[in-house]
Amino acid sequence: MYIHKKFPHVFDFLTTSIQEESPEVKDIIKDKVDAIYDRGRKLIYQDIDYSKFRDEIDVDKAIEILNWTMFGFGDKAIQQINTFENMIEFGEQYLKDWQSYAEILKLSFYK
């Protein structure tokens, strides 16, 4: 959120570029964004403590559900933001909302 506050127009640009439909650049942008998401996923999940998951849970499927939830939640937020200039206020509410979803996921998957 602090980076968003300091450089709001960069994030506006990135959001716009992700939504670009021009066939000349759409695949190039998608490749670059996918690489960033893949790197981010690796960083997010590199230190998972698998012992916290309930024994009957398929951890790979739980992680996939978590990915769907996070990316869906993020996409919903991006649709609600017109500009990142006012990201701090929106971001604080966004994080509160995310915490309630995270709590449900935690109750569902953890021992």
C-alpha cells in the first residue's frame, strides 16, 4: 500500500496494461504478467508449513483454492478501483475484508 501511495500512476498504468485488448501487444503483456505472477506465487508459498494442514486435506488442492480466492479477490478489487491515487483508504478496507476470507480458509484447511 505504501508503494501504491508513492507511485499511484505506475499501478494505474499496470492495471490498464493488463486490461489491454490490442492483438499487437496482448500476448506480450500476458507473458510478462504471467511470469511476474509465477514468481510471486513461488515467493508466497516457499515457506509453507505443511504440518499445519489437516491430515485429510489435499494440500495441493487447498493451495489451488487459495490461489483462486486470492486472485479472484484481487480482480474484484481492481474492478472497483478507478485510480490508485486513493489506494491507502481503499487498501485498508481491502485488507480487513481479505482477513475475513483468510480466516474462513484457515478454519477450513488448518488443524
